[in-house]
Amino acid sequence: MRRSRFAVFSMAALTALALSTGVLAQDTVTITLMGHGSSTAEDDALNASVLAFEEANPGIDVDVQLVPDFDTVLQTAFASGDYPEVFYTGQSLFRQYVDAGVIANGSGYIESPEGFYPALAAVYSIDGELYCPPKDFSNLALEYNTDYFDAAGLEYPNADWTWDDLRAAAEALAASGTLPEGTVPFGLNPDIDRWFAFYVQAGGTFYDEEGNFVFGEDANHDAAVSALDFTAMLTQDGLAASSSDLSAGWPGEAFGQGKAAMTMEGNWIISYLNDTFPDVNWGTTELPAGPGGEGTLTFSEAYCVGADNEHPEESWALVNFLTNEAGAERVAAEGFGPMPSREASGASWIEAVGPVGEAFVAGGAYAVAPVTPAGFGEFRDALGNGVGAAFRGEEDSVDVIDEAVEVSQELKAE
């Protein structure tokens, strides 16, 4: 923790940290790394990486604090003015924290910034300057039950699929008579952080070149309506169902239980299925392309250095150790959960998790973050409720999008 303002150090000073040998100041410095707990394996991997950093840098001790209710705890620390030197920041809160003046600008401090996936770098950049290096990420792909496709005599989904192919396969599965009773072709929730992928595939964008939020506006209107029409009709025609309708907690569970022949989830599903449903035979491919082309969503966090920081050199040393090329390889070697944020480590991650990882790495090249502006909770609620209503056939797609856009414009006008 610290109380003085952030000081600017040259790249030469950072280079002098000698990360590989750990030659730093003679006095031991303690810095705090605050985040949230994940799986036991992920937490253990972080602690192992931090231990390796401390061994390489004997002048730095790192106090790792993985706290419950992380966002609330961190924001309380911000309000007090006494907050961690290094902390996780999710993609949805990044700009809010920058505007609050609590995140240091990493431009000139971050090691090999060109190696990150462009979509991830864009999330944590402002005016072309990368503030925080992304620590890892997930995105969405299509999962399919190979036994169900075999029984129906259908070819497996592939990266050349379009929306038409997805619907045709769902219809063929439903008509085959081979699916178990109560099983649907596609498990799909009316969750906007999944549904936004269809919006992107229809050609929709979230922001214009000036950084204005433009969901559903102008040319994006047709994309939003098209995406909602397509997904709503899958549900209304009995080709898709939500996890709650399938008596499951989430689509991945419904898929593992054999209640859905296909679903769309992130790479977190790999370890989940391997651990919870090891007997399910399944594969992955990239999400089908829509009329606007390929599209998937990225979900990420970054390591950010506090702007009000008595130990910026040591803080950047830790962040770079965790996110540089070697750090990305350590994430890849872990072979679970999130993917490394550097493109060069994608192949290593696939080697660790197996062929089911290929679709996720491929999607990283064109994934976009479904980030809405700070304070847009009312918009998200309006759109989420509307998508659910459209799925149930209770509201027209055009009306849903128009209502959501109206809420968005009202929020922007405030």
C-alpha cells in the first residue's frame, strides 16, 4: 500500500531491475498483489509464479491477497486512498478505474506489448497506449456431443459453418429420432454476454472510431435485429432451450448431462467437463459465422499497477514477470482455465489441453470484448430482459432492440 503519487521512471531504470538475476535494491520491499480466488489449481499456480519471482528478486516480497467480494474490497481501498500496488482489473471496469485516476499508464513500462492478442490489448488501451497487460483470457466456441452426431449420421460441426449450417444441424438432430428424450439440439441461454456473439457475427459493433457506444444504432440496428431473430427462432421452434428449462445450472452442465447436443461456452468448460463428466465424448469448433462474418467474445482480466505507488519499479517488475513471454508460457503449461494472453503461447496451451483447445485459440484472433460503458446497468437489464422475452415469443425483436437503444441514448445524454 502507499500514499505518495506515482512517479515516472524511464525504461532504462526498469531494465536495470535485472529480472533474470533479481538484482534490485538492497532493502527488502513488500508490494501487495490483490485479486480474487479462482480454482484451487489456478490459485496454486499464481502462488508458484509469485514464489519464482521472489526467488529471482530477493529484494522484493509479494503479499498475495485473494479476497472474496474482490471488486467491493478493491473499490473500498480506492476510496480510502490506500490501495494495492498491483491488482486485477476486469475488462468491464478498466475505463472506470482509469477515469478515477487509480491505474498507472503502462506505456513504456510493459514488456513486449506487441505480443498480446490485439483484441486484449485494445481493451486495456486508451488512445493507443496500453495501460495494463492482460493476464489471461477466455472466449466462446461451439461444443458438440460426438455420440449424438454419430447416432444421427451427421458430420461434425466445423469452422466453415454458418448460421444456416447450425440451424440445419439442429433440425436434423431433432428429426433424427436419436436424441434421448428431453435432449435438445442446442443449449442456449438468453444471456447477453453470450448473445452478443451473434450480434458481432451479424456485423454489429459496440463502439465507433470516436469511442462512442453504438450498439443497435444506424447500421448496427439491422445486425442486432438479425441476431435476435435468429436466436429467438431457434428457441421458439424447439431447437434450443435454456439451462433452466433443462433443469441445469448453466449450459455447460446441461451439455455434460447429455441434455443438449451442442452449446456455446468458453474454454472454462474444458476442465469442467474433464473433471465432472469425463465419459462424455465431445469436440469443439469455432462459432458459426453470421451474415457479418466470424465473431466471438473475449472475457479477460489484466494486472494493473496502482497510480499512487511508492514502489512502481518493483510493481512493474512483478507485472512483467507474470505477463511477459515466459509468464505466458507458464500460463499455457498449466493447461486449465484461462488461456495465455500472448498469441505466441497459443500452441503451447493447445498442447497442454488437447485438440479441444484449437477453436478457442483460433477465435482469439478475431474476438471482441462485450464491454458496455460504466453506469450502463439499466441498458444491460433492458436488453437482457428483452432478449429473454424474444426467446419466449413474448416480444418482437425490433421492439426489443429499439427499447434497448432508447435506454442507451438516454444514458449517454445524462
